[in-house]
Amino acid sequence: MNTTRDWEKPIRRMEFLMRLKSFPVAFKLLEDKEALYRRGIRYPISYAGAETDVTNAFPEPYGGEGMVKRVRGKDNRIVLGVTGSIATGKTIVAKMLEELGARTIDFDVLSRVVVEPGKPAWKDIVAYFGEQVLLEDKTLDRNKLREIVFRDFEKRKKLEDFQHPRIYEEFFKLVDQYAQEDPDVVMQGVVPLLIEVNLQPFFHNLLMVYAPEEIQIKRLIERDGMTKEMAINMVRSQLSVEEKKGYCDLIIDNSGSLDETRKQVGALWAQLKKIQQDQKARSEEG
């Protein structure tokens, strides 16, 4: 007899899609989406300026369940989502994983590739915003665009409509390519705002690169020459590392030395490969 209550059904479905072990984590994916969306006004490249009805702001995973299944696949791949807040060290950890054999799909890189001069997203952006958003070499003036859309929800949404489908298309292509080259591949999608834009269902596991707030602030001051006030404002303008930790099942603490981080990454890699070995053994037995 099925005793699942109606309100639990979408949560159970999400558990199935994500192979989650923890019911609370699955529930966390579904709660307070509107609050997250509205907090996007604090994010530089999320839904900044959202001040209207956001009932439909979070559609089914981009491309629907079919695309989720396509990315996650039926072979022995692992698709790892790597996220974290500013100055936590996502790039460092991703590079270490790449050195161990992971294939990398960096969404920041994809976001620049799809708006190169002459590409469809670039044409759409220029047609809508005008040549005021172009630099002399015809590349996009990102600072100008940011100024235009920061407090204008409609223009922000328009910009994302031009960019996001092309970014996901490139993501899907790379996933297919890497899986065809190696059915035992470990791929990492490096997505700074993975939680904020609700991409969790695409990934088998979510890795949070963690550093406490005081370390983030210190790094921004040293790395980017920010004042302490600027660094604090930058860090606190994003979903905090403590909040993001609740959405992730894997954590790398990058608050210590590079050697300490490398040891954690090595242990994580061994864990991922063990998961693959176990999956392969079960598949062969079945």
C-alpha cells in the first residue's frame, strides 16, 4: 500500500532524480524558492532586480526531465556540481580535480563563449540593447550591461533569455562529448550560482568549496585590492557559504593551506572512483 502523502510526492520525485540519501536535503531544494529568487537582487549575475511576481521563476529543470536524464546518463559517468561563494577557492579545487582526471565544464567560460561577436546570443543582445553595449572591438561591454539590467527586472530577464538557453546547449554538448569519449568519466560542472539558479537536479553530487567569511574577506582584500568595507559588502551580497552548505552532500574546506586542500581533493577523488567501481560491479552482476 502506498502511504506517500500528496505533499511528499514532488519531494520523493526529486529524491529519485538526484539519488539523494537525505530526505531533508531533497526538501530543501523545494522550499522557499521565491525567497531565493527575490534575494537575487543581491547577486551580480542572477535574477537581480526581481521585484515582480515570481511564481514561475523556477521552471522544471532546464529542458525538462528528459534533459536531466540525458546529462545524468545511464552509463558509469559521474556528473559533479562544484559551487561555492566568492573567494572560497572554487577554481583551485576544480583545477586539482582536473589534474586527477576530471573533465571540467566551467559555466563562467561558457557564458563568455556564447556571447562572442557574431554568435546568436550576441546578435540578440545587440538587437535588443543597441550598440551602446559594445566595446570598440565589438565584444560586449559587461560593465555597461550590468548597469542597465541591475535594477530592471524585465531587461535582466531578457538578457538571461538570450544567454541561458545557449549556455545550457553548450553544457549538454560537452556532457555528451565527454561521456562518448569515456563512459567512466567524472565531469565537474563549475557553477558559482548553482544553487541560486536551481541547477541541482543535473548533478549526481554537489560539492561545496568552503571557507569561512573572515577568510573570504581577507582573500578579497589581498587578491583584488578591496577595502575591508567593500569586501564585506561583496561577501554578504551573496548567499552565504553556511547557507549553501545545507544544499551540498560533499564539502571541501579550503580555509587552510594548499597541501591541506589537495589532501581533501585526493580523498574525494578516491571516493568518487570507488562509487564508480561499485556501480560497475553491480551493473555487471545484474
